[in-house]
Amino acid sequence: QVQLVESGGGLVQAGGSLRLSCAASGLTFSVYHMGWFRPTPGKEREFVAAISTSGRNTIYTASVKGRFTISRDNAKNTVYLQMNSLKPEDTAVYYCAASQTYTQRDYPYDYWGQGTQVTVSS
């Protein structure tokens, strides 16, 4: 049974930092590309960032580029999202997901975590 378990969310002031983790089990982690998504008022799952199986390739949505960094440790079956210079508009539940396609689109992602709440106060 595949499980993706996010952690690291919380309440932080604007300008602060958080590091999210997503621990995977029940799948061969190293063959899956990993992504982070968050819901917005206009979209159920907005793409945030993705990382390729090896970790050599990453993509970000424009609003987080330069502030967020996605990384992975295949030995630990874990993907991370380092979030710096947080803004109130980053407030959301953040979900990690696993896909055999390296993409920003949500539908190719086969497995999803339960989410972790990030709240940024102004």
C-alpha cells in the first residue's frame, strides 16, 4: 500500500521559513518524479514544484521561484520543500504527489499525501 506522509507545516510570520517533508512508502521511490501542489481559490490543485527521479531537474511555478527549493533523498524515500521568504498568499494545505511523468500537470500524479497546513501571518 502506497503512502505519502507530509510533515513540517505550521504557523510562521511573513518573511519566515518552513521546510516540508514527504516520506514515501510502498513504492519504488527512485523511479517516481515528485511534486508539491496546493489548492487556491481558483484551482483545486495548483502546481508548486516538481523534481525528477534523479533530482537533477526541477521546475517551479513563477510565484515561488527563487523562494522555494525542492529536493529529494532517494536513500530516505523523502522529498523536501524548503520555503523561504514566505508570504501570506503562500497560506495553503501543501500536498506531495508521485508520478511516473515529469510534469506540472496534476492528473498524471498517481499517488497523493494527506497534506500539511502552512499558515503565513502578515
